[in-house]
Amino acid sequence: MLFLFPAALVALAALAAPIAIHILAKRRAERIPFPTLRFVQPGRLASVRRHVLEDLALLAVRLLILAAAVLAVAGPLLVTPQRRAMWNARTQTAVVEGGDLSAGIKHAVLDLLFAPPGRREIVVRSIFPIGSLSPNDILPVPGDYGLRFERTASSPASRTVALAPVLTDSGERPRTMTVDRGTTVQEGAAVGRASPSDALIAAVLSQRVLAPVNGRTARVVSVGSADVERVTASASPIRDAWIADGVAAIARDRDVRAAAKTTTAALDDARLLRSPWIVVAGGAAGRPLASAASVGGSLIVVCAAPADALVSALLLRAAMNAAGDRRVRAEAEVLTIPDSPLQEWTRRPGPAPPPRVETVEQDDRRWFWIAALVLLAIEWRMRTWQRDFSGGREQEDARVA
Amino acid sequence: MTEGEVLARIADLELVARIVVDGLVSGLHRSPFHGYSAEFSQYRRYRPGDDLKYVDWKLVARTDRVYTKQFRETTNMAAALVVDTSASMSFSASASGGSAGAVSKFRYAQILAAALAHLVATQGDAVGLVARDRFLPPRTGRQHLRALLAALSVMKTGGDWQAADVVRRAAERLRRRGLLFVLSDFYDAEDRVFAELRRAARMGHEVVLFHVMSREEIEFPYARDVEFADLETGGIAAVNGREARRPYLDAVTAFLERWRSRAGAEAFQYSLVITDTPPDAALRRFLLSRREK
């Protein structure tokens, strides 16, 4: 027998009440001194013993009434073989299709948790690109849940995906990626754009930088430049996510770090060393070399090194890449998870797990309520019967009362 | 608090007796007891209400003052009070859940005996007290009455009161034809006690029985399971009050009827007194019934 609200069983402690009353009431057969017992018929003594027995039966019935009521409140569910067979005869299925399979499986597990009683099965439909599933994604699925993997299509031999365009010294070039068993990236012809005049920028752009997303701008300002005073004064705390990501990316850039180590220049303007400025590169002896901040929605990096230093160029590349489009194109994957691990993960649904409170269509509490009512009737009958038996002289009792 | 309970609270038995008797005598014109013979003792200043029959008119003529003659009543009757001291007499309703301060049967018998003693003694007759361990021969006088009341008030219940022996002793010590008051519940040695009472009657004594019972004994107002502890034997009987009631009532009624019919057959004065009635009412009823004879 299952209980849908096992917490209600705490009320079984109430069974102590009738027992206590019974014991106390027994004690209440008080002792009364009486002048003489010669008129108190000894033949009636046996009836007391009969009373005790009857009282025990009455107590048992009362306990049963209470127990039935408490069990009824606790939401009993008798797991009969028929019921179990009925549950096992049906399968609750959750289908995971496309998108993030790992998150989908987690959702499916949750959904099935609150499904009506029955066997549990999760069907995953996908082309299963490589990396979309791992044994760790299977782990949260309970052992008695079935798992089935259906490959919806075989992957194409190759596909072409548009990538972010790249800036070169001859302008912006669109890029496409053709993904097949061996991935190649092809660049198109440069689209006409005013050729950057600055030698430094030309040098940086020769390093292939992602074209900035619309509306994003990034600048590197050398300490000697006339703009330093203006940007220093108007710097504000970072509010745009892409600028924050960019600052972190610049600070992580391995090329920048290597080049900065050999640079002796250092920032000596104290304003550039405190908020909202963030030091992104340290020079020789660990002195700050470059700080970044947001100025009017742009990512601005102030660098102590001269404009023609290598580190300045690398900072510029890192800043430009921060403004570029770095999205990952997972759906471009054409390699798929082979069949063998999928078959390994596949399993048949186990027997239906014990149902949850919310999912049971019909429980047995009414039978317990009916039992309580029947017992109540029996108890009433017992009491009246006892009273009838022990004299049937209500009138006289009323007169005495 | 009933009048009986008030009286029970008063420790001084003499006072109680006087209260009971004073309330009584004012309504009775003639001495209820036989053997009234008086000889002159002294004059007393007339007080309104005194019987004009006793005014000494010659004295009025001589002195112009109104005196009544007082008589010393000569003893020609002796009374013996027999008080049951058995443990069953210690029963009171308060011990069995009745109203608090209810009078025990023994206390009631004490009050009744004191009132009777007072009544007899103020009439100038001799009164004595007989109990299991106490014997005061019938004598007259205020001193004797005091001693008798004192002895009565220190009496305690408990044990077998040897009813038949006590009755016989009382009857034998009454030399002349006397008055034998027996205050008891008559539970003990019924037949022997009755035989002794009959013997006392044959000896010429007048036998007056006060059957002292409590309301609980007569009506058995118990409906639940009760364990009764016998006050005399200490025995226990666990019964259901409702079930035991009918046979108990039958038995008790038969017991009371037996004593009533025995008393009637032997021309005893028999009064059933119940402890929740005021003692003076019980006494008055008894005295009135006596006058009707």
C-alpha cells in the first residue's frame, strides 16, 4: 500500500488518545466507602469482567475508526496486481527533438516525473552531430526509464556556412566555411573599401581581423596622442556585454601578453589606473602598460607603448576582434555520433515506478472513509447494545440523574 | 448548607442539643414523656407567656408582684441512650462524592442522642448512655447531662460495636420501667439485636428505635462502575452501579420493611431518620407520633 501524503500518517499518534482515555476511564471506577456490602449482590461481580472485555472490543473498534480516518487522509493507494498490470501496460513517452539534446533530456526527465503512472521512456530524435550527447547527459536519466535514439536523417556530406567577414589591408572580405569531413575556410574577393592609410593599422589588418559587428567600435590610443586627455576624462564604467567580453579577451590574449613582457613603457597617469579604467596588460617588472574602458559606447584601450610598437598593434587586433562576430556555428557540424554508443545507451523501459501524488487518477481513500463510517455504525451499535444489555432501564437512569 | 449541616459544624454538642430542643419544645405544649410529677422548688418573676396556672395569686395579693411557681420535677422515669459506634455509621455522603460537608450517620446519631438527652434531662428525668466501651448510668441533673454530652461527643466509630451485648446491658441497667433509645443502622447481628430488644420490651421498658440511614444507602445513586469498600469488613465489591441498583434497592427495601414490621409487631417506636433531613424535624416527627398514641 502506498500513501500519497505520508506526512498525514503522523496523525496516527492520535491513536494514543482513546487508549489513554480508556486507561483513565478504567481508573475512574472510583472506590467509594460504603456502610455495608450485604445488599450489593456478589453475583453481579462477574458482569464487571464482561464489561472489561466489551470495553476492549469497543476500544479496538474506536482505534480502527481513527486509524481508518487517518489512513484515508493519508491518501492510500492499494497496489493491486491488476493496477500494476494496468500501469505496466502503458508507456509514457517523452520525445526530445532537435536543439540542445542534453537540456532536452533533462526536461524530458522532469516531464516524465509528473506523468501519469506507467512505464517511462525518452525518445531522442536527432541526426546526433558529434558532441551533442555525452555519457554525462545520460546520467540524470533514472535507471528504470527507457531510452531510445532515432536518427532523423543522415548528415550531408558537406555544407557551406557564412562566417563573419574579415578585414584585410585591401578591405573587408566575406567568408564562407565549407564543412565536410575536412573543414576548409574560403575567403572571397575583397570588397572595395577605403584603404587604411595608417601604417600601423595596415600592419595589424594584415593579421586578419574579424569585421566588426554593426555599431561596435574599438580604438587603441597611444599615450602620446592628443586624444588621451579627452578619453581619459569621458571614460565611463562598462555597460555593454560585448565590451566586457572584449576587455576579458584582450587581457587573455597570449600574443599581447608575450609582447607586453618586453615593453619597458608604463602608464603613469593615476587616473588610468583606477575605476572605471581596467588594466588589461602589464609591462616589464609588472608595471601597468594598457588600460581599457568604455567611452561613449566604444571600447577604448590606452596604451603606454608608442604607436609603432608591436604590442600596440597586437592590442589593436585584440580590440578589433572583440568588436567582431565570434559566434560558434555548432549546427555546421557534419560529423555524427556513431551508432555504437547510441545503441549502448539505448535501454528498454523498466516496470512502472511508484506513482506520485499528483499523477494518480484514482486513489482508495473512499474505501477507507466507508470503512470508518461502517466502524462508526458498529461502535454506535455496540454502545447501545451494551446499554440495553446492562439493564435497559433508561427511564430509571433518567430519574436517578 | 442545610440546617443539619450547620448543626453538624457546631462542635459543642450541648449547644446543638439546646438549639434542636428549643426549636422543638416551643411548639409542644405538654411533655412528651410520661411520668410527669412535680414538687415546688422556687418562685420566679412572671414573664409574659408563662402559664397563668402557675401564678401564685396569694403572693400577688400580698406583695403586688407577680410570681410564678416553679416545680422541681421528680424523677420517675429513666432513659438509656444506646448509640451504634460501628464503622458503618461513619458513612457520609461527602465520602462517596456527595455534597461536601454532609453529615455522617454517626454525627447525626450523636446530635439526635444529645437532643434526646437534653429533652429528657430538662424534664428532670434520668438519662444514661450506653455504648460498647462507655456506660453512664441514668441520672438526673445538669452536671450529669454535661458529662453525658461530653462522653457522647468524644465517642468514635470503629470496629464491632457488639450490638446485642450493648442493648442487653442497657436494658438490664434500667432498673425501673424505662425508656430505651437505640440509634443505629441495625446492620449488625440483626436477629440477636432484635431478640435483645424484645427481651427489653418484655422487661417492661419502652423501646424506641431510630433507624439512622443516609440517602445514598436508600436510593443508591450510582450509575457508573464503582468499587465499594465495606466500611466494616474492608471488603471490596466492584460493580456497575446501574446493574447493581435494582437488586440493591430490593434488598434494602426488604431490610427496612423487616425492621419496620418487627418494630410494629413488638410495639416499638420506630423512626427511620435520614441524615439529610434536619435533626429537629426528625425529632419533632417522632415526638408528635408519640403524642398521638
